[in-house]
Amino acid sequence: MNNRGKAAEARAAQYLESRGLVIVERNYRSRYGEIDLIARDGATLVFVEVRARGSNRFGGAAASITAAKRAKLTRTALHYLAGAGRTPQCRFDAVLLAGTDDNAAVEWIRDAFGG
């Protein structure tokens, strides 16, 4: 992962933690793909996709989460849950950043897509 990606994920984690979520895993990988952040929001397990874009020229950060990407995230989440012992309530969130610096606008989309 490049420095921009690391900075975006760190900024997203900080943002979520400031809103009460607890980060339990970063960059979870399986043969199906990667989940940027896994967090707890109370009793809910949250799989978070982080996207940063410098401009909206190609549709912005939200547009970059394609159906294929959602399918990979879902398979990877199921892989994670298989090792969890029990299946808690879950959701998929997206954190969209307009840049990666400390002043970047952050958009948090809860339950961004179903799994």
C-alpha cells in the first residue's frame, strides 16, 4: 500500500474512533480480497471500505466502490466471520475522503451496501 492509502486509512480510523467505534483489525486479508478496517460499533461488527480521491473527475470516491469490489468485500467478510466463532450483527460502511490531509472532508456512509 502506498503512503496516500496508509494516510487515508489512518485518517478514517481516527475519524471513526472519534465517533465511538473501536478499531479491531486493519487491512484484513484473505484470498478473496482485503478489508481496510474492521470495527465495533456497540454490538455491531462493521466492515469499512476507505476511499480517498483528489477530485471527482472520474466519479469521486463513492463511485469507485463497484459491484465487483462489493462482492470481494462480502466474500472477505464471510471469511473473517468463519473464524469468529459466532456471527454478530454486521454492516458495511464506507468512509470517503476528499484528499488525505488532516483537513480532508470526510463522509461516513453507514450501511453503505448490504451483504
